[in-house]
Amino acid sequence: MATVTSEILNIMPVDLAYTGLKKDSLKGKVAVVTGGASNVGLGYARAIAWAGANVVVTDINEVNGKETERVINAENEDDRALFVKCDITKDDDVSNLAAKAFEKFGKVDILINNAMNMRLNGPVLGSDISDLDASYAISARGTMLLIKAFVPGMIERKYGVVVYSATQFHYAPPMVGGSIYTAGKAAATSIVMSLANEVKDTGVNVFCLTPAGVGRFDLSKMPPRPEGAPKFDPAMFAMPGFEGMVPPESGGAAMVYSILNADTLHGSGIIVFDALKAMNYPFPKPETAGLDAPPSRRVSDMELTMILCTMGPGFTGFPE
């Protein structure tokens, strides 16, 4: 595999053979990755292409998007990637994305809903209502538009994978996602989990993957935080098993592994760290990875249905 560098994208080599993944494990598949031209989404797109799939990268950043297309094609020495500029909140843009994807590759097997605006992360009392509208439009409206554009074809072919790149459902200090950010993501997570029940036994598998701690960015160059939002604390990015954050390329490896096990994950979700542990990822600092710790518990369907209706960790009875 060619080693490719970029003066625009912040990337490291994406050869994932060392993780135990097979090079052609997704060969013949076609994936759409939203928000795929930077950070987490870029890691997803490059890893999925490395695993053999054709990738349609969509983003509102045209410069980064075209560079992502170039990098993926150069890395794989093939016409593997297509960039389509798309604002996923707009019906016409999503229709154009679908048309370009079908024209280029003939189908879409895998839909990775990842796009979001991290600047929409202020507190409820300190944010304008337009911030909530924008958060909801990207996360919930955009995800539904994409589902409607691509899932019917998956059902017709009796194969498909739909993933939502999720987060916590409410703001919890000192987490990065603020109240407005998590509100939009929670709405989209609900849509995706409902879809999982709607498409049972169709051959389409639907799940969430939470890329907690995945990223590569210079904290000193982050945009100003909204008034009232907590300051970034570099210490919160010291992820178990790694020296700092989880690299996007490693997050991409976890995504590929999860896609390959989509039938097991259907109707549920997984945190990126649990996916890495499940695939026996070679952590650079295994002594800090807590490899003996139990994985996250999979909740029952009824627990999931009612989880947003309970107070705190759940009602345990009134005091006598």
C-alpha cells in the first residue's frame, strides 16, 4: 500500500494489517461516509477503503473533500473514492449525493452517518434556539434524509449496514459535547434505533458506534468555546491504551471491525474502545488499557425504549 502524505489533511498511514483486519474484507461493497473529510469521519473513510470497499465521501468542506478523494485513491492505487459536496440538511443535496453515488458505483451497501458541527455545543441557557435547530438539522434531519435515500435499496438487495456515529445522550461534565450538541445526537440515535426495529429480518443491520476519544487536532487551534461551556482540558484526552487521543486511523479500524460484525451489533451499539478490545487491537500502551475490565453492558430493548424517560440512572423506588 502506498504511503501518502497531505499538506491539507492531518493524517498518518492507514495500513491496518497490524490490527488483524484482512485487506479485502469489504471488497465489492460501497460505503457512504458523511463528514468524511476530516478527523473521525476521515479515519472511517480511509479504513473502509483500505478494507476494499469503494467509498463516497461527503462533506461541506470542498477543499478537504477533494483532497480526501485524492488521498484515498492514491493510497489504494485505484479509483476507489468519490467526493460529493453535500449539505445533508438539504433534500436536493442528498438527492444529488445519491444520484452521484449510484452513477459511479451502482449501489450503496454501507451508510456511515457521522456529520456534525462541534461548534454547536453550548449550554441550554446560554445558546440561541437557532443552535438547537442547526444541531437537530444535521444530526436528526440529515440522518433521516440519508436513510430514506439509501436504505430502500439495501432492503431490496437484502444486504446493508447503517451506522450512526453517536455520543452521550445528555451533557455530562467534563465531556466535550455540550447540551445542544448532545440533544441533536440523541434525536438521531433514537431514529437509528427505531430503524433497527423497522428493518429486522431484511438483511439490513443497524447500530451505533461511539467514537469516544477519537481524534487528532491541536487544542490551541480549536475555535472559541460558547459562553458558559467548559474549557478544553487536555487531560480528558488521555485515552486508555494510547498516548493521548485514539488516532482516527485506529477509530477507522474499529469501524471496519464493527461493520464486519454488524449482525451481532444490530439494534445496539458499541463504544470504540470496546470494539478495539474485541478485535485484540495492539494498543501502544497496553498496561493502561484495562484489558481485564468488563465491556459495556448491552441493555434490553425495553431498557433502551425507556432510557430517556427515567431520571438519572433510573428510578429505584420512592423513599418510605
